[in-house]
Amino acid sequence: MALPINVSDLINRRVIESARIEYKGDWNPEPILHSVCAFANDIDNWGGGYIIIGIEEESGMPKLPVKGLNKSSIDRINKELLQKCNLIEPRYIPIVEQASYEGKEIMVLWIPGGADRPYKCPAAFPTEKAAKSEKVYYIRKMSNSIRANQLEEKELFMLANNQPYDDRPNPAARPEDLKSSLISEFLYAVKSDLYERSLTRPVMETAASMRLIGGPSEWKRPLNVGLMFFHERPDDFFPYARIEVVDKPDPTGIGMTEKIFAGPLDRQLRDALSYIKNYIIKEKVIKLPHQAEAVRIFNLPYAAVEESLSNAIYHKSYQIGEPVTVTVTPDRMEITSLPGPDRTISNDDLMNRRLISRRYRNRRIGDFLKELKLVEGRNTGIPTILHAMRANGSDMPLFETDEDRTYFTVILPIHKNFLMPETAVAPKKKQRRSLPELKALVVVTLAENGNLSTSELASELGYTKVTSTLSKALKELMAEGIVRYSEPEKVRSRNQKLYLVKEHVQAAPGAE
């Protein structure tokens, strides 16, 4: 990659601040590595810096005539530089350019502020006496690379935590990758005063006004959020940044259809929702006796689907090359994104459908989606989903993740009336069972059928869902040691089953 500025201007400090340039007369790996680490940490958010090897410094300026490097040594320096930079944690490799200045060969190391800061490196290279050296954090103070003290280390970690991925400059992109037409469409949609000016101003000016550009003055780059909304193919920069909708009417895959929605995040979200609304969501009108108005229900309430999918786009990590997937089966819709929820949301919160996030993975993405009215305000999305499901008469959604929080799935059950044949009538009201009677029936059912999930057990008992009485019966049977979970450490697992403890199988009436 070429340098973003003219080498002569760089050497003579015409466009770059002096604190961001360091001169080295020759290859001296230890202090150079410390400076690479310091520039990469970029504690003052200046955009990193440059190390010029082959020019000595004199009173803060390049010493003339230029010393230069032997051509035969440049390959060796490149190899040693790579070897030494592998000692930085996390790994950081500067951009290296060989150049000629006043007839002499020099090397320029360009060290932009790193996306994975803070970085640390060995304070000293291993010797015969000390096989391993302590790794420490280095920062720039004025024109020097120094070891960070305890307070400065805390500041480095705070800087890292306060720069979400969507708000970072993308080194692989150029300002011209931002499309003025998409920016103007957005400004028009949100009724911004900036819209009229965006039609005549250069895209760089409009993007800067919207804080879509970052980096130092000589190396301006689009922020990731700008590429996600204002580039025609965000997946050029963020692999699999798309939505995949799979309609699977049969477990064998017969009749399965798959649709892929790509493009700017707001467009792919709208297109996917439009497809789901037109081809997945179905309405049923039920005429009830002794009631003038018919009841209208949906297999899935659109408001719940809209909020669930929008939240998946909002909270997914775009550093993970996996799409948001929507899988529709006869009994449910599953919306999965990676990774899982922040650990500030406990497992109990998930079970009780209380998802109040204290940290946001993609603040800027959320801001744009809110401006477009594609997501709800702070922590109101889940209540919207619950209200929509309840108003439609649907069973409540489930929120699923694993122990390591590697994924997050929202399960929206299909309304039970869409699971029955079209000719089926409303089920007759069942006689209320006492708790002891229900406990006995649970034992018999498990003895006859083997391991069952709670929903399968409810179905065997003639219920359309897990009732509060059945839940109470199961709780008491577990406390008595008669019934257990097959995966007690993962209560919400999709593979979870109930089973009858062996010594109670023979005691069950009718058991062999």
C-alpha cells in the first residue's frame, strides 16, 4: 500500500505534526518496535504516526545530508521488522514503503492507530541472561515513545472500549466508496436540513458533516457505519453482511425456498421484511358463534417479526463473517445472529424475557436505524415483541443462546390455529385436572413415551401449550426426584428433554 502523502512533504513536516514523525539513522529494532507500539496505541487519537529509517534527527529536524540505507540491507530489515512486529500483542504490522530521497534509499513505516488497541510489546529483547522479557504498553508523549504508567494503561483500555467497530475508520476503503445518492436518499427520508446541500456539495463534505469520515488529515477513511449504509455492497468490506430467509415447510427440505437480501443495511432490512410480509405471514379470519365481529389472527404478527429482525441487524457483530438467518418451519420462525447477548443480560433475564442491555455493540448503526424508524428506542424492542405476540393470541417468544454466548436466536411460535387443519373446529374446553391427578398423568405419559420435551408432553396430555398447572406439576415432580431434565445445566436448550427416573418407571401404572 502506498503512503497517503508525498514523501518529501512528510520528511520536511509540511503536513504532519512533529510529534507524529520519528527519524532513525539506521535500523535499531528495539526502540523502533517501542515506537511502532506507541503509534499504534494512538492515545491522543491523532491517527498514528511515521518512522523514517535512514535519516538522522538534528534539533527536531532531519539532518542533512541524508545518511540513507544500503540497498543490500533493506530486505534484511524487512524480514527482521516482520519478525519483531510478531512480538506485539495483539499482532500489528505497519505499512512499509521503500523510497528514494536526495539520491539515498530510505524506509518509511506508516503506523495508523490500530483497531485492536491497546497493544503491548517486549520492554527488551531476549538475551542469554533473560530468555523472556516483560511486555508493556507504550504511548507517545510529545515526540517521545514512553512506557505507559498505570493511569495511562487504564486510559488505553477505556479508549479501546469506547470505540465500537461501527465507528472505526476502514483502512481498506476510500471516501469515494461512499455514494452521494445513497446519502441524499437517507437525508431526504429523515427530513434533514442537510438534504438540499447534499445535492450540490462534494460527498466528502457531506460525509464529514454526518461524521462518516475518520482518520488523520492526510489519510481520511470512511467509517464502517458509512460503508454499511452508504455503499451499494457492504459485503465487499464485511463478508456475509446480509440477511438469509429460508422457508422450510418440510423437515426433509422438500419445497424449501431460500432468499438472500444484500445491499445497504436499511435496504436489505426493508426488502427482507417486505418479502416476509408478502410471502410468509398469513392471515386467518375466524367467525365465532354468538359474536358479530370475526376474529383476525396471523400466523406471525408483523410487528414482532419486524422488531426481532431489526434488532438482529442492530446487535450483530460485523467482524464475524456470518449472515443474519431467518428460518421458517411449520411451527416457528427462528431469527439468529452472532454473537449472543452481552453478559450483563443474565440467563434468568433470558428465561423471563427481560433483555435490558447496558452496552451497545453498534451505537451508530442503532442511531441510523432509529432515525429511519426501523427500530424502537432504548430497551423498548422486547416489550414491543411481547405485546405484539400477546395481542395476536400467540404463545410467547423464546430467547436462546449458549453458555459461551456465541449466538442469539429469537423463536417466534406460529399461532396454534395455523397448526390445525383448515377444517378443524375450536377445541372443546377440557375439564380442569387437579394437581395430584396431573402429576400422575405426567408419570404415566413419560413411562409410556420415553423422553419428551415440555411442549411434547403438553401435547400428549391434550394441551395446546404448557399451562401454569403443568409447570407446577413438573416443578414438584423434579423436587421429589421423580422427573429430571436431560440437560440440567442448559435448561433452555432446544434439545432439552424430560425423563422419568429409572426407579419410578416400574411404579408407574401401566408400566411394563
